[in-house]
Amino acid sequence: MTKSMKHPQRLASVWDDHADTPEEAANLRARAELMHQIEIIVKQRGWTQTEAATHCGVTQPRLNDLLRGHVSRFSLDALVNMATALGRRVRIEVDAA
């Protein structure tokens, strides 16, 4: 067994494993976090998917994609628009790697 097999590289997040580049991983993390925050808002307000979709300015199937975690189906722009439609302000923090 090689040294690398004994001690596999630890990844910073699950997204690092699914991305080809650090930039892509950062984008996936940001989208996943926005999706999670939108899901929390929808659950806190007790909306049905149809109600939530109306408030977000999307269709119910589109909201269902979000709630099922289909990150690849959403751009950062679309998610920022949805969060804004829910009365949220989106902030981006840039930290040292």
C-alpha cells in the first residue's frame, strides 16, 4: 500500500470532490449555501411549494428542484434573485484560502 493510500488527501468540502477546479468548488459551495438558506425560509414560513414558488418568482417544478438539492440546475444569479424576492439581502465574504 502506498503512502497516499494510507493517508488519503482530506478535502475541504464535498464540493471539492465534485469539482474540477477550486473555482468551480467555490461556486458550488456558494450555490449550495444559498439554496439551503432559501429552503430554511420556505420551511419557516410554512409555505407549500406552489406558494413558495410564487414568492420566489419561479415555477413550482423549479422550486422543487431547489428543495431536492439540484445544485447544477441553478446559477448564482438565479439564486440571488430568489433570495432577494424573499426579502433577503445576499452578502458575499471573501476569506483567505
